[in-house]
Amino acid sequence: MDVERGDLAGLRERFLARLDVVGNVTVVARELGVNPNTAFGWARKAGRISMRLPRRHPGREDYQRLRAAGATGRAAARQVGVNERTAKDWDWGVKKTGTTRTYADGSRIDYAAGTVTMCGVTTAPVGLTALEKQLHPRFLTLAERERIRDLRAAGWSLRAIGRALGRPASTVKREIDTNSGTEGNRPYAAHRAAAVRRPRPKDRKLLRAGQLRRFVRDRHGPAGSPGGPLLLCPLTMKLDGLLAKLDRSGGYPER
């Protein structure tokens, strides 16, 4: 450090004053031309802690300015030079750290562990059973995702792919837009992500306190009871069974 010994104390004071504003030792040391090891020593002796500054994409401010001016997400992303998926994450408030994505509603996906956290509940990692499970025909299968990738790479249009699969073109477009990266469409990653999204780690509405549960309790009691339905039907019988289950599990909460 090219500083006279007599100026060392003054430089140290300027460093600590600037550190109180910026919060990061490395940044302040670079601004003042101080050796990082010396700077960390000063901060440690003064009882200061270096704050980790959030890393921000250099084009994000320009992107947000364009969006505020009325530009579409695709046009703003193209002008700034970022991927459309990154631009969508900025619009939706998604935070990416390592192998996790945290959404604005608090849900978090850990791709390394294969877990999804929603409403404070973490689902188990996706296994082969979930990946190979036979679902309703309205869900895309892995074979269909692979064919979409192959046909799209061969230059087929969205409508042509849809006719070949017997699917609407909008379904094909949504699959391509959602599950495409810089390396193209990713059918296997898309299928794993779909399997992760399927579970709903939350209680059924009738098991949670609220207006619907009070309505069911007051209006749909056992058939023939005061205020209850007079006719037996599949819905009534199903509600009766659920209400009985709720009674056995501890009854209803206070209104």
C-alpha cells in the first residue's frame, strides 16, 4: 500500500467511515486503494462486519426502465441482451441462489435436492414412481415431450406438431416456452419439473378453518338433521363422511 505512515491513521478513519455507508469491505478497499487483507484487519479490530452485497445483473435496471416505459418483456429482454426466461424471473420477482428458485409467494424449489417447499411444507424428492405414474390424458407424457423436441428441431410448426400429437397448438407452445433454455427444449428436465409441481402440500379446504367449513357444518349436516339436507345423494353422503371424520379428529374450531 503506497501510503505514508503518517497518513495511515487518516486512511483507516476514511475506510471505516466509508464502510459504514457501503457495508462491504472488499468494495471499500477497492475504492480507496487499500490492500484487502489490511482492510479486513481494520474492520475486524473495529468490530465491523462485512455485509455481502446482492449481485445484480448489469442490465436489470435498463430492463426495468424499458418495462416502465411500456415495452413488452420480450422486446425489453432482446434490447438488454438477456434470456426471456431471465426477464420473466425479474418480472415475477423470482430469486435464484445456487440450485434453488424462490418465488414471490414464498414457495421454493431446490433442484439439487428435488424438493418443493410450499406453505411451509416440503415435499419429498421426486422418484421413479412419480415420473412413471400414468396420469390423465390431458397431461403430456415424457414420450410426447421428446417428440415435441425432435419435431421442433426438425423445423415443424407449432400447429403441425399439435396435429401430429393430437394436441392444441397452444399446448405445444406453452411446453416449448416454459421448458426451453439456451440449449433448446429439455424434455427430461421438463418432465421432472412437472412431477415436482403435481403434489399440493396443503390441507383440503374443509380441513381448514374458514367460511366454507362453517357453511358445510351449518348447512350440510347429516341428512334429516335440523338444517340439513332432506335427500340422500352422493355429495351429501360424501360430506357426511367427511364431517364425521372431522368430528373424530377433534371437532370444529371456534367460529
